[in-house]
Amino acid sequence: MNELDMSKALTPIDLSSALERIGGDESFLYDLINIYTEDFSEKYSRLQQAVENEDFETIRELGHNLKGSSANLSLIHLQKVSYDLEESGKDRDLEKAQKSLLLLDQEFRRLQDYLAQKNNPSPD
Amino acid sequence: MKVLIAEDDKVSSKILERNIRNWGYKVIISNNGQQAWQAFQKGEIPLAILDWMMPKIDGLELCQRVRQLKKDHYTYIILLTSKDRKEDILEGFRAGADDYIVKPFDTLELRARLQTGKRIVDLQNQLIQTNLKLEELAREDSLTKLWNRAAIIQLLEEELHRSQREKKPVGTILVDIDYFKNINDTYGHLVGDTVLIEVTARLKKKIRCYDRIGRYGGDELLIVLPNCRLDEVEEIAERLRFAVCQKKIQTDMGLLEVTLSLGAFSSEKQPTISAENLIKASDNALYQAKRMGRNCVVINKYFQTLTQREA
């Protein structure tokens, strides 16, 4: 099993640690995830722009930001990919930046799927 | 206690706000360094949590700026950082941070660190209060070299306690230089100062060696006279009045005729009187002396009759 398969096998959010951080209030956690989601969309489009323009400073900065908010919500995989993005900005590594951006999108979708499923569990 | 949060990451900011509010602090939110800096300049902020990475003004610079602000209170600063490299932490401390916490932070740890901060701020405030008190109690009035207001009141209180124990009366005289404001207005403050200094010098010569003089207000002097009955306090007050009016005072603007109004009282017939009421009684008498045309001594009769009635 390679690294990617491993990450797929795990849930995108470490719920128990996220809940512990905010005192166990689940509805507050979903409020936070909504804030995160809004914020993410805005940052993602700026990241796309930055990768296109090879603006490594912005990639580093946004990667760093996303890493922080992902970590706060225990979004372990998004945190990891954001870290890679930050590093790619630091190293001015365009290929790594492009690859990480793609993974970032995948991980975010995975989170959304996971949340959707959690809110509307299938009848079986 | 107020906590300022400066954090551009909305999720982190929300978590901080929620937790810190739940712990009973008042929370001020800034979404960037600029906003936080304005808040710092505006009012007292005892505790601050600053994110290291913020656009424009980052936590580190904010920290340095806050430390350069001349303020009469302390701000305890916790830097919030996702960096945990040793050199960064050292840089934070050099910039003036008191503590740091690494993101994603542990809630219990943050709470404990805030409590530490609150404790330091409380201690600091106590220290500031004590210093203010000490300053107030720095006992000498710089112009007249007499006891200052706080000191003379404290001396009176101490004297009153001792006298009550020894069952002896304490006398107080409030002295006011007549038309002192006119002297200042007509001849200037330097001449006013000369008059004040000469008056205090003459008074010092005429009181007993164990009497104390303090500067009670602008041109009001309070004299504390241990073991002094009403008739004695009146006699001394009269001696003081005469010492000033009998001879003109030499100033840069020539010889000036200066007179005093004096209000006197003694705890003789009211041994349990408070220092505050002793001064009040003298002040009432002084007011009477002013009304009677100045350059005279008045002994407070009101408190006297009150005492007799009580007895």
C-alpha cells in the first residue's frame, strides 16, 4: 500500500481530537468546518492563480495558512498537503506545487464527501 | 480580564474566542496585525495572544511595538505559532514575548498559560499600585520642605492613636495665607513661592519642637500639635499669626505685607475623634476666620459644644 492509499483508508478528520480542542461541542465544530470551507474556496482559487504565476511567496504563505487552520480542525491529510505546498513555495519547486495543489483539491473533496455522508447516512 | 486575540486564521480565531470567553475573560478580536495595533494604542490590554504569521504587521513586530509603547500597565504577550523551531522561539522572546504556544494548541495548556499570564499581570498591577502609593507617601513637599499632604495626614493619625492611648489631647491648626492667590496673580508664582517659603520658615520657628507642619493644600498648611489643649492651641495659633503679620516679607517685588487666617481645634473634649473630623473642625474654624475678616485665629466652637453635650 503506498502513501496515498494509506491516506484514503483513513478518515479525513480526526473527530475526537478536534472535538476535544473545542470542548466537545459538535455543532460548534460544524460551524468551524463551514468557516473553513468558505475560507478554503477563497484560498484555493488564489493558490491556483499563484501556481499559474509561479508566485512562490504566495504559495508558501497560503500553504502555511491552510496548514494552520487544517491542524486546528484535525484535518490531518489537508494539513499534510498544505505543509507540502508551503514547502514547495519555500523550495520554489513548481512541480511539487502543482502536484500538491491537485492533492489539496482531492483531499478537500474527500472531506466534503465524508461530511455529506455523515449528515445523510445511506439507509443500509 | 481582557484578552486581545490577533489571528488572521478564522478557524483558529473562533476556537480561541470561544474557549477564552468560556473561561471568563473578555475577548477583543483582531483579524490582522494592523487592527490589533490600533487596539493596543487605544486602551489597556493586559493579556494578548498574537499569531506569529500575519500579513503586514506580524506577531513578532506587534510584540516589539507594544513593548516600545510607554504604558502604565503591563501587557502579557503569548505568541501563537506553528513554528516550533528553537531559534524562532528565541526570536519571539527577544522581541518581548512572555510565552508562546504552538499551533494546533492544546486547550488545557492554553488555559493554564493564560492563567499564568493573568497572575503575572495581577502581580504587575499590584506593583504599580504600590509604587503609586509610595510616590504619594514620599513624604516631603519639594517647595517648602514640609511634610506633604499624605505624610502630614498620616502623622496626625499616628499622633491621634498615641494620644488616645495616653489620654492626651491633640491640637490641629489649619493655616491659610490671606489673599495668596492675589499675590500669585499680581507678582507671579516665584514671588508666591518666596512668600510661602518665608511663612513656613517663620512658623517653624514658633512651633514647639515636637509639633509637625505639612503642606495640606496649595497655600494651606496643617500643623499637628501633640498634647495640646484648646487654650494652648489657641495661644500657639495666635503666636503664629503674629509672627507673620508683624514684619513684612522681603521679595523680588519689594516688601509685602502678608497675614494669616488660622482655624484651630483640639481633641481635648472629644478624645475619640477621627483625624478626618479633627481636620474638618479646623477647616470650619478657618472658614470662620476668613469670614471674620482674615488675619485672625478662630477656635472651633461647634465641636466644642457638641463635645460638652455628649459629655
